[in-house]
Amino acid sequence: MTLLDDQDTTGMHVAAPPRRRVIRAALVVAFALSFMVGAIGFVAFLAQLRSGELKPSANADGIVVLTGGSSRVADALELLANGFGKRLLISGVHPTNGAANISRTLPDSQRLLDCCVDLDRSAVNTRSNAVETKRWVHERGFKSLIVVTSNYHMPRAIVEMSHEMPDIELIPFSVIGDKWRDEPWWTSGPTLRLLLSEYVKYLAAEARVRLANIGIDLMPDSGSDQQSDAPQRRPATASAN
């Protein structure tokens, strides 16, 4: 009896290591495949990023600039001054900032701020940028829009804007930051971390939008649910601030 028990125990110990090796091998293969897919996706993401600023391919009814990066607002105002759009929305303006702050930074912009610029202080991220821009575009009756943001942010911005405004023609204008011009991204640790972070956010936005398109909304926009109970918020004209 003791001998049989010993033999059974020995057999169990002999069988266990191969099973663990198979599990480990499967995990290694799964990790390697995930890494390869992620790397290929990252390369495809980088391929979307423009390395130089090009004029918009066409004029549009309106222009929207998403705040957060250097020279975005200045470039958007320049597009407006050159007639690429009739009116400009600056989306994501800090609640304490107004036209005076912009005018101090860009002294030549006062005329445009007085006549043709609206400020949106409600948006706090790219998704809410798209929601507030949709509201502004529909109020103005616009059918086409130039989207101004940094080159690394443009893919995610277009995903969110396209989802909110499938009926609006979107024309991207990518702003190239000074750091991007000064050195290749692969030689700069901070720039590489920024790109990897943006790539992850882009994948998350793509996944959420694709699921929403088939009726699975994991993150419903709470702001839109409140529209029936509260008056619509309108972007303030720059001249009123």
C-alpha cells in the first residue's frame, strides 16, 4: 500500500513539470505575439503623424483648435486671418482665461478676437472637445471644419470628432512642436514616452468608438444626458470676455 502510494506520488511529480512548461511556453508566445502586434500598431500610428506643417487641403466653414500644445492657437488664428475658415472655436480654454490673455500672448490677434473667435471653457479632454465642437458647428450651420492640434494628438482627435460629427467634413491641420523639429523623437526619452502614452489613448478611443458604433457604449457622455434638463451651453464670443 505504501509502495503504491509512493509510486502514485512520484508519477504526479513527474507529470507536473511538463504541464508547467507548456503553460509557460504558451504565456511567452502570447506575450511575444502581443508585443509584435503592439509594435506594428505603433509603427502604423507613427505613420499617421506629419513631420511638417502643410496648408489645409481646402477652405472650410469653421476652424477649431484644441488647446494644450505650444503654438496651436497662434497657428489657428493665422489660418483664420488667411481666410481658411469663417470663424474659429478655441476649445478647452481654462475657466480663468479670456480673450485678454490670448491678446497679451498674441498682440496682433485683437481684431480677429473681436469679430470671429468663440471660446469654449467646458471641454476638459479630447472627447469633450468633440462634444462641444459638435454643438458649436451645428449652431453655426457649418458643414466643414479644419481641426487644429499637435501632430501626435491628431489621430485621436479625428477619431473623436468623426464619431461625434459623421456628417461634417473634417480637414486636419497638424501643428509641429519645436521639440519635434529640433531632434528625432527616438532620441528623446520624454518625446518617446509622450508618443507611447498617446498611442495607448488612441487605441482606447478607437476601441470605445467601435463598440459604441455597434451599440455598446462603455462610457456614455453624461453631459449629453443633461441637455434636456438644462439650457445648452454656448461658447462665449471672445469679445465678451
